[in-house]
Amino acid sequence: MTTELLIGGSWREGSSGRRIAVVDPATEATIAEIADGTPDDALAACDAAASAQVAWAATPPRERSEILRNCWATLIDHTDELASIIVREHGKPLADARGEVAYGAEFFRWNAEETVRIRGEIALAPSGANRMIVHHPPIGVVAMITPWNFPAAMITRKLAPAIGAGNTVVIKPPKETPLTALRIAELLGEAGVPPGVVNVVPTSRSADWFEAVVDHRAVRMLSFTGSTEVGRVLLRRAADRVLKTVMELGGNAPFIVFDDADLDRAVEGAMIAKMRHSAETCTAANRFYVEAGVVDEFAERLTAAMAAVNVGNGFDDGVTCGPMINRNAVADIDSLVRSALMDGAKLLLGGEPSSGAGYFYPATVIRDVEHGSRLAASEIFGPVAPIISFTDHADAIRMANDTEMGLTGYVYTRDLAKGLRTAERLEAGMVGLNRGAVSDPAAPFGGMKQSGLGREGSTEGIYEFCETQYIATDW
């Protein structure tokens, strides 16, 4: 298993000589120790990326496209290996890990197709005095900071369009789940990505890493996925150099169930929106607003579905929810649950952290939650479903939008017109209408308000990593 830094196509120890312990959250055992990159290592990676970028940008789009397609095929060929690494360092169930690898790899296939379709235009100026040529060259060196909850897909969703457009990258994977990133980088080299195009420097000193990279002359863009709190800090600092930024930040997704909804489908969708990938997703349903006429039945059905969740080691057969990422995550989830119960909410299921080894929290359902409570206002990032009853449709939409977050929303109703009207009024970048999953490489992923800036995926995604240049000429 690769445990060193990747800089300029070479694997090397960090200049500090320190190592970072990677812990299995299901057992609390150390499974590997990786090189701990320093600011100097990060700068060396930026230098390597800058050296490789001119030649990579000059590589014909078709050639870059074929390399991206090779990357897709290589990752698919190594699905089981990568999924096993994800389970070991993150803990999610093996089936979810395999799904993540397939989803993450698809960004290479999608962007292989987009790479040869980056558009330009030519037009005659309205005055007739000259021609206007517009094209989209790459930005240059892109710094990427990725989160622990999707160790593969959050890298590939950024990396594939970035290198497809002709950029080179320096990646800081999370210290909790760096092994997947390092192995992916190794596989991309085997698939034909030239040395220096992809550089990976994990570190235990994230702030120092960022301070060094953000001031490197060659770095022209920052792509970050993580919390809104950290995103604000990075945005302020990136402004010092007027770097382009793409930010995929926190979520607090409302899940609205009208009284005419198909409750079988609503509960099925709720389980997907809430519980896939052990409920540690920014798109997870965070607040369940259920119309009063069906709230009792929905609560009963959802509680039964959550009771069937099998919490355990992601490698074990039948497990559908793995551990949380660390002990602090369990403590944060439990604090939110305790707070809601103290405010008078009713516990229907779960609510007690598991004892023994591993960072486990049980599937939990709470009803009669106050809309303005800490539980409803916070991104839970865990297997807790708060149910809030409503009687007025306009009030439900008001409560759904009563947050600074605007990443995802979900609506369930048999009335398509009502569903579309509601979806249009939700202040969210993505809405699932009678669907519990919204992510797709061909769709634009991103949020409104403080859930982020820019879009990943879709045709829009590759243009985030391009400049727009206009040339005036006359012939």
C-alpha cells in the first residue's frame, strides 16, 4: 500500500520525517502510517505541477480524453481493491464503498467526453470592424482540498474535469482517509497520466499546508469540499491573491412529505437520502417536514425501516451503516440528540451511543422536533432523523428555506404540479422530486446560499477549470 507523497511523479517521504496514523473507525486500530507533508513539500508539489502544466495543456484534447478514459477503466478494474481501502479507513459498508468507486470513476468517463467538447466561438463585432474569437484555455495549477466522507469520489469529481481541461493539480486529501487518494493517484499514473500532472501531499497541518500553497505564484485556483465554516476562512485567504474558487460546502437538506405522497416511496426515499454512506453525506436529508395528516403513519414506517438498519463493521455481511469517522463525531451527534430531547422532542428509536470499540451510533428517529432547535438547525452528519409536523404548505416551504444552507432538498407528493412548484421555491441547488438520490456525473452538483460556489459535474463542471479569453482580430 502506497504511503508516501506523490510529487512530480516520484513517491517520497515528507521532509519532516513524521508519519500520520490512519485509524480504522470500526476497530480503532491503526491500519497504516503515511508520510506527513510539510509546507515545503506542498511548495515542491506546486513547482512540479507548474513544470508539467505547459506540456499537459498543449497535449491534444483527444489524447487527454483517451487518458481520462483509461483512468475510468483502470479504476473500475480495481473496484474491489479501492472499496476495501475505503471501508478500512472510512468504515462505510462495502456495498456503499463499491458504489462510490463506480460513481467516482464515472467522472473520468464523463469528462473524457467533455474534454473534446470544450467550445469556442467566432463572431463579427456589431460594428463590423473586427472578428471576435472566444476560447477557453486551462487556468493553470489547481489546489484541491477534499473531505473524508467520500475518499474516492470527492477527488475524482474535481480531478477529472481539471486535468481534462489541461490543468495540473496539487491535492491535500484528509488525514483521516488518505490511503484511497494515494492509491488512486498511483493508478492514474498507470493509466497514462504524465508525471507532475497529479500531485498528492497529505498533511497533519492543514492550515500551514494551505498558507504555503495559496501564495505559490503558479496556483490560480482553489477547489474545496468541506464545511461552510472552513470554506469561509479559505475564501477570505484566497481573496488575497484573487484566486478562482469552487466551493462545495455544508448542507441542511429538508425532506418534505405532503399528505398525498406515496408513503412506501417516501420512506424508501427517506432511507436513501438519510442513510446511504452511513448518513455522512452533505446531501443527506437532515430535517423531515411531514404534513400532519400522515405524520403518524410516516413516523411509524420510518421508525420500522430505521430499526432494520444493521450497524457494524462495513466488511460484515448485512451491515448497512458503518461507524462514524471518529469519536468526536459520535459526541457531536449525541449532543444534538440530547439537546432535542431536553427541548421536549420524543425519541422513537436509538439515541444512545454504542459502547465498546469503534465509533458507532445507532439509527435514531425523533419526532415532534422544534423547527428552530439545534438539531434542526445543524448539519447532523449521522444516522439521526428528526421529524417536524406541518399543516400549512407555505409554512413548510418557509421552514425548509429557513437556513443559510442550500445544497439539497427533497419533495414527495403524487401531485406533480405541486411537487414542481415546491421544488422551484426551495432555495437549494439540487432537488429530488420523489427521489432520494440526486447525484449524477452528468448533473450539475452544487448549492445556493452558503452551501457553495460553482458547480461540479455536468457540462458546467469542466468550464469551472477554464479561463475565458477573447481575441480581437481582423482579416
